[in-house]
Amino acid sequence: MSRKILLLAGDYVEDYEAMVPFQAMLSVGLKVDSIAPDRKKGDTVPTAVHDFVGDQTYKETQGHRFAITADFDQVNPEDYDGLYITGGRAPEYIRLNKKVLDITRHFFEANKPVAAICHGIQVLTAAKVLSGRTLTAYVAVGPDIELAGGTWKNVPADQAVVDGMLVTSPAWPGHPAILREFYKLLGVRIEM
């Protein structure tokens, strides 16, 4: 039986941080449902591309439309084996949604694998699930982790940090690392 993953997004999710993990997880046989507050199956959300061009923070340009594959209001987190929280600007406002926080807490309370990348960690801080945990995020989110009772680990953007059933990465260059660790937490084995 294939593992089911819930991928949490929202308007102006970072393009790579939604598209890449969604497609990569499908490619290894996982069933992935993407959801966003106020969206139904068949809807889309706008994305933004965040690129590092030497400024103090990233530059943002318009990305693709990202397809939503399940109704947000109907989703039951108990039906899923893992949660993947995307980054970009979306986490800043979806973390204000009570159901987003309830979904997130479910995965932590049930000790199911959770992956969060970049600003996606803002959902974790709002859900109050970081006390005593060590994780990473985009550098600007580091203080939020500390304020939420966690320990922020500043690692290069292409790395990931694992703490129990939680894996995090600072930004989209970390896709190989975060996905590799998320697969391990899910019990997915890729053999060559």
C-alpha cells in the first residue's frame, strides 16, 4: 500500500518548494494530495520564484500556477502518513488558519513524519510544536524558532536537519537532502 502525503501550500508558495517535492514524491510512488486554505480540488494557487542574487534577501518573481488536488475543507489528516509544509510567502498567512494549525499538530501528536522547508517553519512556530526541537529554516525565520522554544541550527541551504520525525531545510537548494531524509522517515527505500 502506497504511503499518502499531505502537502500544505497557499498563495505565493515558493514555486520550487511546491513543484519539486510534489513531483519528486510522486516519482517514487507516494500518493500526494496538495491542499491550501479556501481551495478545492482542481483549483490552483499562484507561486513565486525566490532567487538568491547577492542581495540581503531573495529576489521574488512570478512563478507558475500550482495545482490543488484535494479539498481543504474535506481533508482528514488521519488519512495521511506524512506532512510536507512548503515555503515562500504562503506560510506567513496560512499559519493564521486554525485548521492548518490543527492539521500540523495532528502529525506531531501522532508522531508521523513532517518535512518543512524555508518559511514553512512559520507554520510550525504558530502551531507551537517546536519546544525542545532542533531544526533549521531560512535565516530570517531563525529567531521565530528560538521564540517558539526550539533551537535554530544555521546550516547551508543545501542541507537538512533531522530531529526525531521532523526534517527541515533552509531553502530549495536543500531538496535532495530534505527529500532523502523524509523518505527515510516514511520508510521509503529507493534501490538502484
